[in-house]
Amino acid sequence: MLNVKLEELPMPTTDRSVDRLIGWFVESFCFVRRKGDATADYGAASPIHRMLRDHFFANPNTSWDAQALSDELAMTPAALNHHLARLSQSGLLSYTNEGKGWRTYILRGGGLSQALELCFAQYRLILGQKMDRLDENWDREGVQLENEIAEDSPLPLNMSIIDYRSPQEGASMLTQWMADFGLLGDRPGNEILMDSVSEQLFLLLLQSGTPISLDDAHEQFGGQKARLGRILERFRACGLVERIPRTDRLASALWSAMVTQHQRRGEDWLLKKGGFMRLIPEKSHASLLQPLSKGNLTIELVQEMMQNIDASDQMLLLNLLGGRLPLGYRLIGTSIVDAKENMMTRLDRLLRRIRRVGAMIEEIMTTGDA
């Protein structure tokens, strides 16, 4: 069964030795669990790295007996089978039983580029089918916020692609789907069970038109905010969810900051250091300062005064006033079609990087310039 996890990494730039490139390749496919910072040898001593470099990539037309690999790599059969299973489940290797009691493994298609193209076709097909299954749960209207600001820095893509399988014991169809997509992390635990916090939070996103702040989630589900935040960040890393400023609350945040700073520092500070003279038209100063001095400034009046000011300038004003605007999480796209297209675009960008590094590895293996 196809079972692969992909992580979006920056392209290798300075050191393009074969070990550096294969190390990048291994990390992109998450074949090994990284511990701490990258090592100086790019993980070249790991069994899976040596297996790819010295056997499958160096001799792509040769099949390798599991027993021979175990002897050459000085590994126990159990440890070797774990690595071979990961490579086979990713779609890179195929294997046969030739009646000798040991499987023989070979790179699919007779070359790295061919193996990658076969894998990529499967990845895209399964991703498309999985996204189509989400259609029955998608119940949100794609309503944009007024003065909406796009997400500043999306997280690198980190997703799983697993072929269809029936739900595990205690899981619902949706939690199994989430687990297979990587939304529940590497070890889902109780989060894969029906009605888990992760499932309820994802259902809320599937039904909500406006972004959900961490405070909103905490108010509805309780528990620890830190845990809810980790769940939402996992959703972001899989490419399905974005985090954007809650500009629908911008007027109330500005009102609160203006009132607070007027009480603490007065009108002169608001005009000079608070950003009024810099960002608010002069004719609007009195309309804000007079109600402030009388203690009857309203959120509605602030919203009216900010109508002709760009959202980015309003955010800057809020920053100068020392206020904070909550961030909200929502599913990417106004419809399931948009979400599917976005996921395909993100996946294609990641696959292009892997394809490019694969071509570089083949070139070095062919020319011997390591």
C-alpha cells in the first residue's frame, strides 16, 4: 500500500555533493526521523542513505537480494526490512519473491527519474481522490473579510499521502482521512478516535465562513490553548488551513488601543508617536480626539473614520498604538474545488524540487563527479 510522507525543504544551494543531495532526498521523503541539527556528513552513515547511494542509485538496473543487502550493510534483517518497507511504500522500489525465501528489490522504471515520475503520478491521483472525499463534509461559505490581508508566510508543506483504507477501530471516516493526510501528526493516538478534539476542530473549520481565533476555539472546546494551537498549526503545515489577521475585528482592536493610550499618554502622544499625524487624515483628528476626551468614542465611529484608510495602514496604526489583532484560522479556498487546486499546486511545487534533485543525483552518478 502506498504510504509516503513528504516535507518541503529549501533546495540545496552551496554543497551539491552526492551525499548532500541524497541527504536532502532522504529528508524530503521523511525516510528517517531527524534529530537535532543537520550533521556534517548529511546523514551519509545511515543505512538508508548508504543503501540508496551505493546500491539502488548507483546501479538502477540491478535487483538486490535482501539477504545480500543485509550482509553488505551489516544490518539485522529486521532493521533492513524496516528501511526497505519505507522505500517500497513510497513507490520508489518494487520487489518480487523468486522462490528463494528472500525478496529482491529494484528501483522502479529502471532509473531514478522514471521511478519518481511513476511515484508522482500516484501521489497526484491519490491526493485528488482524497480531496474529493472531503466534499461531503465541506459546508462553509467562502466569504472574504472586509479589508482582508493574505497570509504573510505559509508554513512549508508537510503532508502524508496514504492509499485508501478502511477506518481503524474507534475511528470515523473523517478521522481516518485526517490521519492518512497527516493532520493528526506522526502518532495520532487518541486523536484518531471519533469525536476527538482534532475532529471537532476540523469540522468547525469545514462549517465556518469566518476565520476562527485560538480564543474562539478555546471558548468552544476548552482544554489547553497550547494544545489547540498545536493542532491548528498541524493543519496549516498540511496545506489545508491558512492563518490570517482577523481584520473583521480591526475596528474594535483600534478602539481599545486608542482608549487605552489616550488614558495613559494623552492626545499629544496619540498625534505624534501614536501614528495619528502619520496615518490618519488631519480632518479626522478632531472626530476621534474629541470623543476620546469625553469618554464616548465608539467602535462604530472608529470603523467609519477608518473606511478610507488601507488595511495595511490600519495594521500599522494598531502596531504604533501598541494594540494586537488576533489571528484566525480557516480552510484555504472558497470551495472544495479551490482547496483541491491549491493542494495540487503546493504538491507540484514540492515534487518539482524533488525531480530537480533527482536529476542532479543521476547526473553525478553517471559522470562519477561526486
